[in-house]
Amino acid sequence: MPRKLTALLTPIAVLALNWLSSVGLADAPRLVRTSEQWQGHTISYLVQSSSKPELRLDANNGFFDHGFVAKGQKAVSKDDQGLISAHFEHLTLGRGHDGVTARWHILAASPGELTIRPEFNVPAAERQVRWQLSMGDIHREFVPGSAEAPVLTFPIRQAGRHTISLQRLDNEVAGETRIVGLVVSGPAAKDAGIIRARWRPAAIHTQYSSSTCPQTKMWVFETQSVAPVSSYSPITTRFGYYGATFDSDGRAAGGVNFSMWAASRNAKQAPPPNQMPHLLATGNPDAEFGGFGHEGSGVKIRNWEPLAHHPTSVTQALRVDTEDGYDTWSGYLFDERIGHWVLYAVGRRPTQLRSGETQTYLRPASFCEIPGPPATQRSGDVQRVMRRRGWFYGEDRQWHPVDRQTTGGPRGDDAPINKFIAAEDGWFLMGTGGVEMLDPVAEVRQPASSSKLPDFLQPKIASDLFELPVKIGESSANADRTTARVHYTLNDAGPEATAVLHYGPVDCLTFVSRELHGTEKAGVSATLLSGDRVWAHATTAQPVKGLHCEFQLTDLKPGTRYFYRLLVTNQRGKSWAFESGSFETR
């Protein structure tokens, strides 16, 4: 799937280009249909023609890698709204960005010669710097600061899509040269047009389901990135996002996002403590029960990169259990190095049922989105493509393959778009970006395979999906006027376990006073962990001996109700007691 497309124009496409040129629609991109096919879909391009026998490639109608920067911002033209959110006067390229390119795509109506004249403003210190223009396997080197303005020619051997690529060869320079644009002329430029697409790919959203298991309390998905660029495509849940980032080599970057949202970006105050989502357990004793404050506020695991070995597949599981008005979400990751599932996070929040629901089920969805402003993020010509396969765990305790993927589907006018979904060899594909426009598809299916389950779903290994690093049992407390004794039973303390009891006059769930991270210091997020929203007191950590632990509390206030909750840490991870206890002093 990243795929190489050589688009051949149909006679209708040639007529369309000729018509665009003849009426002089220099600023109105139009769809042009080609004869090229992909998975049964005809490819179209969004083409911007010119009333003149030349094309101007500039800082607004092209794309570039990280390192190039667009400068001289001004208001976007009416015809470019939706394609780019601002216009710019020129591009620059900083020091030391080896191999990065700026790119423009054109659609030629006929073969012939193409002439390109670079328009650069070059400072004295960079007049000997070498640059290179490329088209396919043809490369032309030039020095834009020389006395004679360079004019470069390229043969266009056939009609269709062609990419003009600009690269600096001498990279140890300050980068003050201004790239105003490229003027393209010659016989092949006649009736040609610039291929346009959004400056960065627009988000694509998909949903997954199983025909043999309509509702599930647990799913497993394996995800791969098959695009030569970085991407982020988590599974979306009722509480937030759960997934990993992929680098340009197709490998996981290292970290995992398990974000439980508490308040929106525009919220004026934090939710009451008893309505807060909160983290309960993790499979790493050094991980932090942290939070976030960008695009909203909430809680997440920090200080752990479970995918630091950079696998090419990320296999994750999510289970939901509902009890006493709370949903408990348990997320696991499969570690192929040891052949076992590892708990990443357990979180809990009050149950929020939708209309007609009697209990919480998982309805997995996903998205792929590339953030960034048009001055520095201009990768809309590059497709992000994710491969995913999944299974639902049914009430029959069997695994059911995910066999249906859906998305927003066709718009009212059925216009081609550069987002797609597809099915391929047992995997579902979702993609966004690129300059190829395809007829929109709302749904894809594939047979519910009865083939052997993957190793990570075999019964002995899948049993890990119900395990916790610590199993905390019941608690009891006896109190007098100023002291109390709290006792916990542990069903499984784990190796080298230590325990801390947090207590105070307010039930603070699992929130303790800690240093806030950068994104947590502004807005509502800064108030989530302040004042009486965090536990007022904590005992010193004590080693757990056997399956019991006991704490003696002193200096309490008479006639006061106190809440308490246990936190146990061992070599396998750490876990809070899932409920708080309480007692009253006399």
C-alpha cells in the first residue's frame, strides 16, 4: 500500500483541462477524473489550472518535509479556503536538514518539454550553495545565487501526474535563502495544472464491529503503520484514547496513550471528585499515575514507555467491567518478546449510559489525524495508512473476528476524497492524505474467518487479560477519639510488596499531591490536584509480610469521619484498592 500511481488521462480529462485553461480559471481547483484504478476505484485529482501558458509553484500550492518553513503570512484567498488556512510569501530551509524536500505535483495533458525557472532571493553568504530539482529519476543541479539565472529542462514522456522535487545539497548553511517559487513553462506546461490537496491530511474516523458478536466487554486489536511517515491512530473509547504513535520506519515510537478525559478544553471548573475518572493500577512499579492538560484535562500513565523496543505491530486489549455505578477499564499490551500480555493501565469512572442502554459495552472506533499549522506542517501529499485486525470476546467466552469497518461514507454529492477504507487479506485498512482522490466508501466487510487464532489469543496466554499486579481484598477499621487501626487482607501481594495507606477527611479516590507536568499547569487541569482534592495524609511505606497489612493512625480529630485507601507496589506493578474505606472517630 504506499502505492506508486502513474495516472493516464482519459479523453474526458483532457477536455476538462482544456476547458479550464480556456476560461481562465486560474484560482478555482476542479476535480479531474483519470483512467487509473485502485481497488476498483477510479482516481481523480483536484487540479488548479492557469489561464497563462505557465504555472507558478509557490509557498502555498506545494508540500514539504519538516525543516522547510513557510514565512510572510497573509490572508488566504477565497479559492484556497479548505486547502490551506493561510497564504505565505516564500519558503526557507534551516541548517542541517539533509534529504528533506519541497514538492509540487502537476498533471500534464500531453508529453513534451518542461522548463523550470527557480525564483530565489539569495543573501551574499549563500550565493554558492547548490540546490537540486528532480522529476522522477532525472536530477538537475543548480546554484540560484549565480550571476546567470538558472533555467532547467525536463522531458515529460507521457501525460499524467508528475512530481517536481526541490532539495538543498549544501546543508551546512544558515538558511536565509528565500524560495519565492518555481515558474514552469514549455510545451508540456500547456493545458497542465497543479494538483492540490489539503495542506495536511484531514482526520479519518472509522468504526469496527463483529457480525457474530454485536456487543462485547473486551476487544483485542493489532495495529500496523504501512506509510513512510509518522502517524498516530489510537483506538477511541468512551473515556478517551488508547493507542501508540508510529515513526516513519513503521515502528512504534515507544510510548502509549491511555487518556481518561475529565474536562473539555473550554471547561470553567473541574468536575466534583466523585465524578472524576481515576487510575487504579499499572504493570510498571516506576510508572506514574499522571495527567494531561492539552485539548482538555484528565489522567494518564506517565514515566513508562512499554514499546521502547519499537515493535512493528502494536497489539492491545481493553476490557470493561461495570459494578456499583462505575465502569472499570483495563488496558493490556502484548509483549512479543516474552509471549505474554502486560497490564498497562486500569482506570475507573462513573457509568455514563447512552439512550436505550442498560449496561456499558465496548464500541471500538479509531481515527488518524496529523496536527500542525501550514507554516511548518505541509505533508498533505503523503498518505497515512494503518492496517488493523481485531477480535471481540463474547459472553460465550469465545473470540469473534471483527469483520466490518465503517466510516462517514459518501457525502451528498458523492465527490471523490483523499480518505479511504478497505479490506485486504484479513486486515482492514484506513488511510488519509495523498493527492489521489477516490470515490468515498461507507463500509467494507470481509468473511468472519474460522482460521486458527493468533498465539496471543490462545487460552493459556489470553488468561493474562484478567490478571492484576496486586489483588487487594477487604479492609476493616477500629477507631477511638484520636487514633485508629486499619487492616487490609491481600489475596496476592506479589513479590517484594510495599504498602502505603492514604487517608483524610475527604475521599480523594486515587489522587495524591505531586508535581504537575507542563500541560497540567494551566486552566482547569491545574485545579484537579489541589486543596482537598488530594489525600491529606499518608503513612510511610511498609513491607508486606504474608497476606495482611495493618496501619496505626494517630493525631486524629475526635468526632470526624475519615476516608482511607491502600496503595500496594511490587515488582509486577502497583495497584490501589478499588474502593475507599471509612471510619469515624469518637
